[in-house]
Amino acid sequence: MFSTPCLICSLPAKFPKRRQRICELCVRSLEDKSSHVRRNVIKLLSKLISTHPFALLHGGQLSYQEWRERLEAVMDQINKLQPPSDAPGLAEETTAPAENEDGEENGHHDEARHAQETTAVDAATGEDLMKLQLTKRYYTEALKFIESLHDASEVISQLLASKNKSEVLESMDFFVIADAYKLATAKVGPEGKYES
């Protein structure tokens, strides 16, 4: 299944859902009985890290804590833009339009101008909200990817003690790449605890 990792890694970066599915399948395949499969899965995971699509906004680092903080900041911004659920309807108070000396209504023009300004503000707020929703989705997908890599790291750290030399070498390469991308699980300390 994983004998040709280069073909799968040629998957364009614009398909993070497919990459996420591949990453999850890799994590499951790390438990395979064949050392050949495990070795190729580790190689594929290394390639998925080095070609990950989450470098567009903040660089390529995969620190879970940083991505979590970014997601929380976006969630706060979204909550500020959305009206509270207990807010009354959007009906505005209207006052009787003022009349000028000729008896014509002055308020009609003011209401029209106010309506245009309100529409422009609502459109800008809606656009900002849409951008924030897309950013939230981007951060959520990045966190899912990082969590999958954390799961993989736990299994790969056990494979460092494998009797198969090539499997050990691939595991070491994985942790070198994971460390370069600031993955929290890249540095395994004594008793399997992760160093920060």
C-alpha cells in the first residue's frame, strides 16, 4: 500500500482534507506487522510534514500551542462580530421626520443616507466574518494535522527500538524533520515524556 510514498506526496497542497485522511491512514498503518510497510509509512509521514499546506499565514512551524492560541484569538474575534443571541430584532427607532419651512420632509434624505451607511457597514462586517470563518477552518485543519502527527510520534518513538535497521533510520529521520518544524513530540525525553 505504501511502497510509493512519492506519488502520494505529489498531492497538491490545496487538498488538506485528503492529506489529513492520508495522515490518519498512516498513523493506523504504523501498527502493521510488516516492517517494510512501517518504514514506508514513516517516510511518507516525513514527506507530509515537509510539504504540509499550513505555511501560508504564519510560516511552516507546527507548534500545537501556537496554533491553538491563534484559533482561540480568531474565535474571540468571531464572537465579537456576531450579535448576541438575546439581542432584540434589528428594528431601529424612527422619529418623525423634521419639516423645513416649505413643509417638505428633511428626514427622508437622512434616512436614505443612514440606510446606505448601515448597509455598507453590514457588508463589511459580513465580509470580515466570512474571512474569520475561513481562517478558523484553516487553523482547525492545521490542528487536526498536528494532532495526527502527535499520535504518529508516539508509535514511531517505540519503533526506535526496532531490530530492523532501516526502520530505525527512518524513525530517526522523522524526528529530525519533526524537530525542524517545531513539532512538540519531536523530542522524547526519559520515560516517553515530551520535552518542551
